[in-house]
Amino acid sequence: MTETAGFLTVEQAVARLINFDYIPEGFTLLDMTASFLEDAEGTYESAQNDGLASEELELIACWANSCEARHQLAESLMESLQKGIEHSEPDLKLTTDKSTGQTLVSLGSLNEWAAFRFGIQVPDIGDHSTTPVEVAWDKVKIKIYAGHKIGFWLGKEKRRSSSFQDIGLMGSRKNVPNNLGGLLLGLSKKIKYPKSKTPAASDKTAICKLRGCLKKLTGLTEDPFTPYNEADGWKPRFTLIDDRGNADERAKERTVHDSYNDELDYGPCDFQDEDDDAGNYLKGR
């Protein structure tokens, strides 16, 4: 739901208070905090089964405990704010959204309410340093190039060139895309995500994390994906093009006309040939 100028729903308000800036359409804030918790708990269980060292297990356990605390905090803050609204607390400036009938709280009064009761400063969510004016995602084009490069356009105007590494789509231990990079490549090939009928917790958290990467590239804060549905999963609202094949074709054309040079790298360019998480995603493993 788009924020009404200066006013927030209870869910939007609590999302601000816990610094959660993206809730995919069709899901609630508590759905998402629960998904991050479930994902962390699943990782911990898998790590136990795999016999990971105790130090690594402790690190994952801290992650899971933090997710649990955040989920519980969201529940408590939502209850507290709702009770405050029901009892018309004087600190809260309220209005009603005529189209939905929902009660809204002003951002200014929320800031005072949260600071006085909990010492929480409401963050100003939304980094517009890359794109000064928020635009619709259907006006955006993103191209993926060979060498894990990526470009972003608004209409016909190119706004930024970047790389998978710069926006969090590369693995930390080897020079290949991570799961999020594989997810973006899969979406560029029109592969449904997720492939199951119902998204798992890890699917919800992945789409949330991928949105963060796209926000870093474009500066746009709105939802880049269409609402989830069973038939299509999540689909990009923007135009997404895998342009790596064009580089392969140009390289093949050059090899027809150029003699072999052993100083050049003629290694495979096809991402699907790489044996990693992203390649496995594209192969449907």
C-alpha cells in the first residue's frame, strides 16, 4: 500500500519502527518477520545435521534469536500502537483513509509517541540518491551483461552502470553470482519463481533481499515485483534483459575473423556451464 502523504497505517508505522522497508504485496509485516525467523531456524537445523563446528552453530543461533526477537518486537509494537489508537491517545494524530476505511497515524506523532515510550527514532526510509524522483517500475529497464555487469535505464535514458558485486549479487568466496544473482538471472529467462505452488519462508526472504539489491542499483523504493500468484510466482514489473548472449555472439564472430591469440581468455562465457548455486537454479536443480 502506498503511504498517504504524512500518514501511515499501523502496519506501515510498525515497519518503520523496526526498520523493515519492504513488504511484498499480498503479505503482511508479520508474515515477513516470521519468514526471516523460519529461514534462520531452517538454516540452523541444516547446519546441525551437517555437523558444522560449534562456533558456526553459535553464529547461526544468534541470527535465529535476533530474528525471533524482531518478530516478537513487531507483534508487541503493533499491539501497543493499535491499543493506543483504540483509546485515542492524545500523542497520536489520526485520520481515516476514505478509500479503505483504515485508521492512519501521522508520521510526526508516531515519531513522538515512539521516542517517548521506547526511545525509538523513526527512520526516514527511502534512499533517493540515485533517482531523485520516484518513478514507476514499468518505466525501468535493467540489462545484464557478460562479466557480471548490469545497467539501469529510465525510459531511453541510461541512469547507471554497476556490477553484480557492487549490488550484492556475487558470492563472497568465489567470483560467481550468489543465490540472489541466480534468481535475477532466472527471472531474466522467464523462469517462474518460486517453482512450488506456495512460497516457502526462504522464497519470501529471497525476494525481499533481491528487492534490496535492485533498490541499491536504481534508488527506487516501491515494489519491483508483481503480487505473488500461484500460476506466475513473482514477476518483475520492469523490463529485465539477459544481454550476455549478445556478447557471446560477438565473441564468436570475432573468432571467425581473428587468428587465435594465446594472450586472450577464450574460456566459457555461458553462465549455465558454471557449477554453482546460480547455475543450478537456472538448470532447475
